[in-house]
Amino acid sequence: MKDRIAKNLEELRRRRPLVQNITNFVVMNTTANALLSIGASPVMAHAVEELEDMLKLADALVINIGTLDGHWIRSMERAVEIADNLKKPVILDPVGAGATRLRTEISLKLLESGAISILRGNFGEIKALLGEHGATRGVDSAEYDIEGARNLALKASEIFGCTVAVTGKVDYVSNGSKIFSVMNGHEMLERVTGTGCMVSSIIGAFSAVDEPLYASISALVVFGVCAEKSYEEAPYPGSFHLKLYDWLYRIDGELIEEKGKVEEIEA
């Protein structure tokens, strides 16, 4: 598996995929820099009038519902429709699903379109989308349990018909038939805003070079290893954040082989 992740990273950097993001105001700069650092190309265009032209050029679409209003919702819905018609992978980050009815309803509407390739969220967000009343505080997951997260990834994938990544202390990724755990990362990620959004965008970049299950795993391992290396050099939030960009730029196959912690588990 780690060989595949390393090859995906190499191919990503060779191809420099264009990732179209309709994302929230808080993280536009953060996710753009993360994509540039790892070797992809970001675009942050959300005007309905240019979506079709832009998505013809893009290799993947990332939808992040962090800051919603009527205009953004129309753009998201239209972008997903266009991307589906163009057979482009679509990644959904249901930020804060469960915190408000609007966030939950919009996320479910996009999922029910059948166009979402990958759903990436924390435990509370994914649980809320399954109607199990996940406890969500803003964009943070208020609860996490390892066994529950494993089952949640598998169940959500079966119900929504897409690859699902439930991120937390251990990340679980499932396509409904296979399930993998990723044990890379660091708790300092919780002290910096937008790190989950960075992961979703990086998943978008990897989805241009591999199928949804392995694109998600590749992104989570790479980002998790980068977080570990960043903390070694900068154990405080501000400098840690900057180091994430450095390590997204520096990570290579050798480091993935040395530090990657991923395994397939029984579904």
C-alpha cells in the first residue's frame, strides 16, 4: 500500500492536477497554499456563470460547505451537476453537518444527487448525516470512538454509495467493501483552523491520479506524516501551521515508507 501511495504522490507532482474548490472564506488561502505545496494547482472560483468553463479544465471538484448562503448553495449544486456530467471526481466536506438544519440538508441533497465520489468528515458530521444525531460543536467533532468510527465509515459508504473517510484519532476509509485505517497525524492539527479542509482539498488532488478509495488513503497518510514531521520541528500552533506547507513540499516516497501507518482491516 505504501508503494502505491508513493507512486500516487509522484504522479500527482508530475501531472499537477487542477483542483476546483468551492470552499469557505476561512480557508481559501490555506487550502490553496496546501495544494500548491504538495504539487497541485488550486482554483477558487464559485461564480455560477464560469463553472462550466472552469470544470472543463479541472481534474477534480472539492465542495466545502463551511460558509453557506443562497449564492454559494446554488454554485455548489450547479458545480456538482456539471462535474457529474463531465465525469470528474467530486469530494464533499460537510463542515458542521449536524450543527444546523441547513448544513445537514444541503449535505444530504448533494449526496443524494449520486455525484459525490468521496465524503470526508469528522465523526460527528458523518454520524449526523446518517440521522444518528451526532454531537457537533461548530466544525469540531464533539465525540469520537474508534470502533464507532470504523463502523460509521462502512455504513455511510454503503448508504451514500461513495467512498467515505471518517477522520479523527484514527482515520477510517471505506468504499463499502473494503475498509482501511490510517494512524498518522498529530493532535496539534486540532489547534489550527482549516486542517480538515486542507485534507479534503488534498484528497481532491489525489483523486485525479487514483480511484476514490486509494486517493483518500494516500491523502490521509501523506498529510498525517507531514503533521508528525511538522510537530517535531515546531510544537506550537503558528509555526506548526507553516511547517505543514514545508513538509507537504518535502515529503517523498522514502518518508512515506518510513512513517506511513495504514492497514486494511476486516470489513
